[in-house]
Amino acid sequence: MAKKLTARQAAWNGGGWITPVRRLSIYLRDGLACVWCGDAVEDGAQLSLDHLRCHINGGGNESTNLVTACKRCNSSRGKRSVAAFARAVAAYLDHGVTAEEIVRRVRAAARRRVPTEEGRALLARRGTLTRSLANPAA
């Protein structure tokens, strides 16, 4: 017998939980860089989206709960809180940035307006998310 999904699980929709336009728009909002460590797409960072409040803890897919993270930060964060992971990032960056500054940067990013029209226009010009990230200024 197949396990019945909860409404929340059904809404999650696997990898199709976010459109390419919305994903790119959040990346643009965050300056095409990881809000945790600062690595940028120009530096070769592979971008992903991080849920500030994890899905397993009731976090949703609202733009205010999503920030840009490099694959390294997103995979290493796990279920750690924003504050706990900020302390870890400050320790491994070791260049004078404090955990409090990282938390402020992360929270500020989540509050900024998502430039959906810019994301839509860039995606229309480039055709794919991958090509949009290859040289976003062009």
C-alpha cells in the first residue's frame, strides 16, 4: 500500500517547487552571491537556494524564507539555525567578519524585494537558467 502524502508533502513537488524565473530573481536579489560566505557566481560559485527555516521545521517556499547559498554552504548547513551556521561560517572564513554581521546580511537579503521582472527579462534573453548565470551582465 502506498504511503499517503500530507497536503504539505504534496505541495512540495520535488524539484519542481520553484520556477526558473523565481529562482533567478532570488539569485539577482542576493547579488548572485552566497549570503553566507560571499562567494559569487563570478568566482565560480555554484548557486542554490537555502531555506532559512528548514522545510522539516515548517519553513515554506516564500521568498522571505529563501536566500542564495553556494552549494558548499547549503550542503554543510544541514538543520543548523541561522545563528549557529553564521558562527560556523565566521569561524571558517576567518577574515574578521562576525557571526552577527552574517546574520544581519542574511536577514536583510531575505527582506529585500525580489526583482521578478529583471529575472524574467534575463531568462527570456538567455533562454535557460544556466546561460543566464554564465554572464548575467551581458
